[in-house]
Amino acid sequence: MKTFLKFILLLAAVFMVAGSLLFFAKTRMEPPTSLEDENLHEKKARACVESMSEANNMKTLNKRFYAARQLLGFLGDNKLISTEVADQLMVEMVEKYVPEFADHSLRRLGETQWDDKDLKEISSLMAAVKGLKTSDKKQAMEKASRNTGEQLGNVEYVVGVCDSALVLAKGGKYTGWQNAKKRMARADRFARHPILRNNRHLMERLDSFKMRVEESHYDSLVNAARQLDNYADYSKERFDNIYNNFNQELAHYADSAAVVYGRKSHDVSTLKRNAMETKIEAEGYFFYEPVREGIEDIYNVGKQIYHEYIK
């Protein structure tokens, strides 16, 4: 009986040792094939994209956005993550970034002071978002939610309005009657635009736009009057064209400045009188020009005869 019990115990011990050896060989020397290898690159990429959700200010979010873009580009180019994962993470980047970016940008452009530097920065960030491409060469934005696309589109529209208003407000040079009226009408529309009304400096420039165009218009008349003084440098036809154009612009200003510009700051009667006196002088100059040319020809012939025959 004791011998039989010892045999059973010995047999159990043998089975336990054999089982342990087999388990060790299976799990240590030959790891389980049913468990997928963990892709550490993918894990790192997901963590990088996810960290964008934890950014507590726009500066940090921008840094993490660019870091994630660079990492995904590197891992995708070197085939360290699948194209499916890279595409998915690109879209997630857009979904996480655009709402905060749009909110920040619209709040910035709703403040009392911003300039073209701010517009360039926002435009650069928009371009970076649009530059995210999935493996099929399409913008990641196209695969984001409709709401995300609308948010970015709204920022793009506002930036376009602000940029156009800034460009116009910096000008004010008179470049022709019809063009001046069109630009002044645009300035009036911009001055009433709700997106722009908080920017005090811009509003001041838009409000003074008509005044600056009017001053430029008058300056152009002064310059045109000075051109008339150089009649000796022109042909009669060229002078007549300059004079007629001057008279036309002078009439536009005299008759319509008060209505179009809301004021007429300068009296043009002196310019008109001086131009008429210059025209009389020019007419006399052009009338006697053939006589002067004839006398000059006679003088040149006499000079030639003197040198060839008398001297």
C-alpha cells in the first residue's frame, strides 16, 4: 500500500515537472502566436495626437499640432505605421485642432486691434491644416466632420474680409473717377461690416478714405497743371490731349466733389485760370514754331556756307 502511494506521488511529481517545462518552453522560448505584436510607433503616434486635447492654450496646441504632423509624416514615409492608421490619425488631428483654432482666430479678429501680421499668422495655420493629405492625396479636411469644415470655412471667409479691408484702407490714391467711386463704395461697406467694427484703427482709416481720395484727386490736378507748363517739350497734339484731360478732370472735381466725397476742400478757379494762361502761351509757341524752324534752317545753311566757301 505504501509502495503504491509513493508511486502515485512520484508519478504526479513527474507530470508537474513535465507540465512546467512544457509551459515554460511554450510561453518563454516560443511566445504565444495568438497575441498580436504591439506597434510602439503607432502607440506613440496616437499619444502625440491625443495630447492635443490636453493643450490649455493656443500656443501649446500649435506646437503639438506641428509635432504630430511631423511625427505622422516621418512614420508614414518610412512605413513604420500602416496607411490606414496614418490616415485615421490625420483626420483626428484636424478634428482636434480646428475647433480651438477657429474659436481663437475669430476672437482675435474681434478685438479692437489686429493687423496684417495677425492675418498672415492665421492664414499660415489654415494652410498647414489644408496641407494635411491622406494616402489618396486628398485633404484630411475633406474627411473630417461637416461641422469642422464649416468652422474652417468661416475663418477663411473672415480672414478674406479683413485682408481686403486692410488693403483698401491702406490706400487712398486717386486713380480715376469711376475707380474712385467703386473703391469708396467698398470702403463704406467695410465700415459697416460687423466683423470689422471693433478694430478702431481700421475704422478710422475707412472713415477717412473718401477724404484721402479727394486730397489725392486734387493733387493729381495740381500735377497735371504742372505738366502743361512743359508745353515746349510736347507736340501740339500731345499738349492738346493733356489740356483736354486736365479740363475734364477739373470739371469732374468742381461739379461732383461735394456730392461724391461729401466735401470740396479746394477751390479750383486758380488752377483753371493758370491753365488757360498756359494754353494761350502754348498756342503762341506752336503758332510761331514753323517760323522759328525756318529761321533756324536759314541760320544753319548760312553757317554751312560760311565754313565751306568764305572761311
